[in-house]
Amino acid sequence: MKIIAFAASSSTKSINKKLVTYASSLLKNASVEVLDLNDYELPIFSEDKETELGQPELAKQFLAKIKACDAVMISFAEHNGSYSAAYKNIFDWCSRINPKVYQNKSVLLLATSPGKGGGANVLSAILKSMPFFGGVVKGSFSLPQFYENFDIEGKVVSSKELAAQLKQEVEKMYL
């Protein structure tokens, strides 16, 4: 099984990248590539920019990564209750090339934040919209209070209960 994993964030210190990297390590018999959205940085999408630039190569490369995998794992950063600008921008560019960005691939949706909400607002939004964009949602997981529930040095979810819940969601990727 070939998995593409990424954090829907451009932060070099992204807690969502830490979560998705850990979650993807729980997969057995899988090849995982963790992408960095900073490698797909594009001008802010607009119809004017699309007319000027056409279909950017970086957006095509991002879609090719999705096409070549069996499943996708994403951990969403929540910015003011919604998607990060970095995620929304690459998504907007890609959706102009292929409206079914996730190409009927299985997806596992994650989110975390320093607060008690754990990115619940953005996770709720993506759970509603993902099927429309070709994502077959296999599971979802929110990790609240990241700094209390994730061991940064050990790179693992430190709460036994939350770790068990995450493992259960990750195992749905095989269904």
C-alpha cells in the first residue's frame, strides 16, 4: 500500500505535520511519503493568475502524487476556524485541473491544535466537503491539546486513550 501523507499547513514547526508523520508510522506493510506543502508554494489563486500562468507545474506534480498513491492521510491545521491559506491555495489550483482532487482515493482526516477543540471546526468542514472532491473518507481523528497529549521528543501520542483511538482510525485505511 502506497500512502501520501501531509499536514495542511505551511509551518516549519507544524504540530499537524508531527501528528500525520506519527499516524502514518502506525501503518504496517505500507510505503509512506510525507509531503511538505512548502514544496508546492504557488501564487494566491485567482482567475487572473490562472489566465496568466495556466496550470502550474507544482499543482500538476501534487495531483500526480495523489494519482500514484493508494490512500491519502492529511492532518489539518485550523486557522480561525477554517483551512490554512497554504492548503486552500494548493487545493484551489489543483481543483481547476481536476475537480476530483482526491481521485476516489481512501483518505484519513486528522486535526490537532494546542487548544481543547483539537481542530474540530476544520475537521467538521473537511468531513462534509471531502466526498465532493473525490475523497473516500475512511476515518477521522482530532487530537486536542497537542502539547499535553503528544510527546515531542518521543514523537508519539502520549495519552494511551487517544493513542488507541488514533490507531483504530489508522487501521481503517486497510478497509
